[in-house]
Amino acid sequence: MQTNRQPPTSSTDPRFTPLWTPEQIANRVADIARKIDHDYASNPPVLVGALKGSFIFLADLVRQMKLPAEIEFMRLSSYNAGTESSGHVRVAWGPSVEAIKDRPVIVVEDIVDTGLTTSTALGHLRRKRPASLRVCTLLDRPERRTTKLTVDYVGFTFSGRFVVGYGLDLDQRYRGLPGIYGLEDDREN
Ligand code: 5GP
């Protein structure tokens, strides 16, 4: 039986290559948590998770942090279906002004690819006047960037393949996989 905690079809499916194990991910998340604890020791941040992909990363990150961070979410959409971006990013909803005004804010992303989603999120949040605004992402694929963007905390930098697992989906599937898998690349990079 295939469960949520097994690789997509079977462990021998050649389309899915294991990229990072749950242990490797946990170690990087702990590193990032330590850095954020250090950087925000005097003023704990508000972590704004970009849904849906960041939900597992954010949950693990906040549990590794010692600081009492506050949690908010925002909902953006950039991918229509499959592995190709629609090129349009929309903010469906985000935190209230009261939640982030004059507070240090960190946007928590699953992956920064072209950077359009993160740039849109930053623009939306900036209008609500946070004291500071930074970006934390589990995965960074800088070669695909089409927007100028500073990413402050990064789990893993990589190139190429579309990835699934640990919150990341393909057509809403595979988010529950504890590791991260690369799909065979069937697109131009
Ligand atoms: P960007 O706007 O930076 O191009 O894309 C960011 C969003 O696209 C991510 O939050 C994620 O939802 C989706 N995305 C980009 N690359 C991948 C990928 O390799 N795998 C998955 N599952 N989603 C991706």
C-alpha cells in the first residue's frame, strides 16, 4: 500500500530521485532556527508563512526556535497546474496591519524560484509597515530568478529539477512526504 510517508509511486520509480532526507532537512532547519534566534534575540519576529507550501517547514522551524515567535500566514498563488508557472502571482489574503505594523517580520517560503511570489509577498507586507522585513526559504533555486531579491535565510540552494515533499506539491499531491524528491526534468530551465 502506498502511504503519505512513502515516495510518490514506489522507491524504485525512476522519476523521483531522493534529494534531501528528513535528517538532512531537520539539521538545516535547526541551523536556521539558531541563526534567527541569534539575530532577533532582542525582539522576537513575526513569522509569516506563505501557504500552502511552507506549512511543514514553518511548523518545524518554530519548534526548533527558542524565541517566542508569533505566527501569521498569507496565501499566494503562482502555479496553475503541473510544474509550469502561470507567471501571475496573486495575494489572496495576508496578515492584518495590526499583526505586523512596527514588528520585525520574516516571510517563510518553501522555495524561491523566479522570485515573483516572494516579491509580491514582500510588496504586500511592506505596505503594512513592518519595522523590518526579511526572507527565509527552505529551498532556493537562484538560476531561475527573474526578479532582484535578497534571501536572508536559506536551507538548500540547488538547480534544475522540480521538487516535491516536505510541504511541496505536484498538483496538490506529495506534500506529506518527509523527505524531498526531485522529478525528472521535463522542462527548460
Ligand atoms: P516563484 O514565484 O519564485 O517562481 O515560485 C514560488 C512558488 O512556486 C513556490 O512557493 C512554490 O509554490 C512553487 N514552486 C516553484 N518551484 C517549485 C518546485 O520545484 N516544486 C514545487 N512543488 N513547487 C515549486
